Amino acid sequence: MTKTRVILIRHGESVVTVRRVLGGPRTCVGLSDLGKLQAEKLRDRLASTKEISADVLISSGYPRALETAHIVKDALGFSDVVVDPNFGEHDPGPECDGLTFDEFVRRHGRPDWGGDPHAVVFPGGETIAQFHERVHGALDATVRAHFGKTIVVACHGGVIDAILRRALHAPQTGKFEIHTRNCSLTELVEQRDRHWVLIRYNDHAHLADLPEATPSE
């Protein structure tokens, strides 16, 4: 039986995370120094173990994901990266993109991530439902285009959450929470149409000798 393998790489630690900023597609400026080290550790692991024989390497258009993909691409045997903006993180919209988290809370209140997925969390931005619909559409289109292949996607914690909730037939909010580490590997295999098996989640053994995070500014 032909099986499609999808491996999701969460990007390395980002500058906006260290600065506690809502870093959407307009204001993301890439990886922190620690984030670059994390990506290099993943690259070295993949080059050593050769555990992934990929047919395509895709990245979100956010600088933090794209930078991660470019650091690891040689270890996966690629000279370039395919960019698909639909694998981007939950878009806070132009009004909120770039706000510090504290300023966002002051203006709009603390977001309810466990509530109605159709509710407005970011004024002018995507709802959770819209975000999930976009990510699921990107996954479906990618699987159709590379059916039976091994697909690697450099993306985001929220994207991985959305894909796992879909694969596990879980609701878009609530029921469980996950904390996907930067530069970890999550792997799923499609056994049959939209029937997924979770092979591994949050594999970050290669980061054992690095600090978990840079202290926030």
C-alpha cells in the first residue's frame, strides 16, 4: 500500500519570541542566536543519521521557518526550498502584527485559545477556524501533489497543533494542549485517505546540550 510520510519541523527559536512580540508575516525577522544553533544541531543530526530520505522540502514564508529550512536543507539533500505561505502561523492581521504581548493584552484582553474557534481573537486577523482551514487545505494540496512520497515541512507550533488536531479528529480548541519544542520533529504517515498514524511527536533529542530558551528581553 502506498503511504505518504509527512515530517514537520518546528522552526528554531525566533527573535520575536525572545522580544515577546506577536510576530506575524509582516514583522517576523528570523531566528535568534539560539534558534540558529538549534537548527544547526538538527542539521548535524540529520546529516549523521540520514533518518529522513525526503522527496520535497517545503517551508512557510515566515523568515523564522524559511531560515530554519535553509540551515537543514543540505543535510536533506536539497539545494533550495519550496515556499508555501499557507503553512504560515496564525496571522494576527496588520493591526496586531508587531505588538508586544503585553500591549496586545492591554488593548484587547487575554486571548481565549480554548473557546469558540470562530470568535475574533485578533481584530483584523484570522480566527482559529480560518487558520485551521488554511493549514488543512495546504496539507491536502501538498499530499495530493506528492502522494506516496516523503514530505518535510518547516513550519510553526500552531501549524503542527492544527495538523495534529485534524489527524486525531480532535476539536479545533480545547480537549488537550501540546508544547512543540523549537526544531523538533513530528512525523505522521497517511495509511489511507485522511487516516493518519502519528509516528513521533516533539522529537528534540538533538537539543539536549542547549538551553531550552533565551531569557526574554
